[in-house]
Amino acid sequence: MNKFQCLIIDDEELARELLQSYLEQLPQFELVAACASAIQANEILKNTCVDLMFLDIEMPILKGMDFYKNLNNKPKVIFTTAYRDYAIEGFEQEAVDYLLKPITFARFFKATEKFLALKQVSPSNRTQTEDYLFVRENRKQIKINLHDILYIQSLKDYIQIHLTDGKHIVKHSISSFQAKLTDSFIRVHRSYIVNLDKINAYSATDIEIGDLEIPIGENYRKQLTQRLQSKSE
């Protein structure tokens, strides 16, 4: 079973330990890291694909809300705080939920169930019979056949979709675009998603698609290797 990758961010050690103990009770989730600051979490996000963050709002140096607002590729978020005042602002950020401390397991479980319900109805559950999607470019909705995609590259607030016969630049985050793809695609680097069917060769450090070498991020290597080995069996 593929687990949802989670990140806990809270400057209080006891709060981090409590959320970690709750997560350990839920087999659908896996903890990537528990960070004491938004700065530390930002370094994790640069190299790791995260599905869900448990983010404290009141933290020194950089507050959780400010940190989340400025992320280019936003994972889903559940805000955790001792203050009710941020609830409206939290939901304006399309938060999955807003947990008030002290957080009980029952309330934590309810929040994670909300996240799972969102994933069940999200575009990431596209069937394999859906072989195209539309993207907005230059005020037009452009049809893209999935089997024509070689790879997708992140360019800050934009992505570049490379096709067998051209490319499109679209204002989109790479993480949210990944949710629209079928499981023929896999994230191999914080800046790249590739079409598994287009890979000509690979090593421990890079993938070859045509004449291009695409780097494999350290945090993506294990999952990629498992997928590629399953295809060779």
C-alpha cells in the first residue's frame, strides 16, 4: 500500500511527539520528518515529496501561516494551534482542518479522515482509460494526450510539459499537476516528473529519456527503483 507522506512542524517538542504517536496509529500515513521550525521544514520540502503537513501557526522567526502562504508547491495542510483567532485565515488557505491544542486522538483522526476523503475524490484517482487532460495556456484550454508526455519540469510557479512533438508552459505547481496524472507517471526529483513508459535507460543517479539525462533525487530513488524493478520482473 502506498502511504501518504507527512511532515510535522511545531517548535514544541512535546507537541511533535504527540502528533507522531498519533500518526503511528494510522497505517495509511508515513512520517517523513518532525521539524522544530519552518526553516527546517523548508529544507525537507526542497528534496522530498510531502502529501500532508501538520503545521503549527505560532512559531518563532517564521510563523506557520506565513510559511505556508509563501510556498510555491503547497502540500495539503492541517493547522495546529492553541489560538482560535487564526481559524478563518486557515480555511482561507484551503486547509484540510484546523486543530486546537490540546489535540485529542479522536479529533486528530477526524482531520485525517477529511484528508483521505479529499484524496478519494481528487483527480489523482484518474482511471487508466482517461488518456488526456486539458491545460490552460495563453487563455486557451489545450488538450494533451498523456502518452505523448515525456516529462514535466518545474519552473518556480510554472511547469514545462515536454511532449514527443513540442512543449507547453503552464502556470501550475508540479505537485498539484502530479495529482492529475495516472500512475504511469512518477516524481523522480523535486523538479521532475517522468513518464515511466518513455524511459530508455537509468542508473542510480539519473534517467535517460531520449537524449536527455534527468537527475534522480535522493529522496525519490527508492520508490522509483521499486517501480522500475517491478516492470522488469
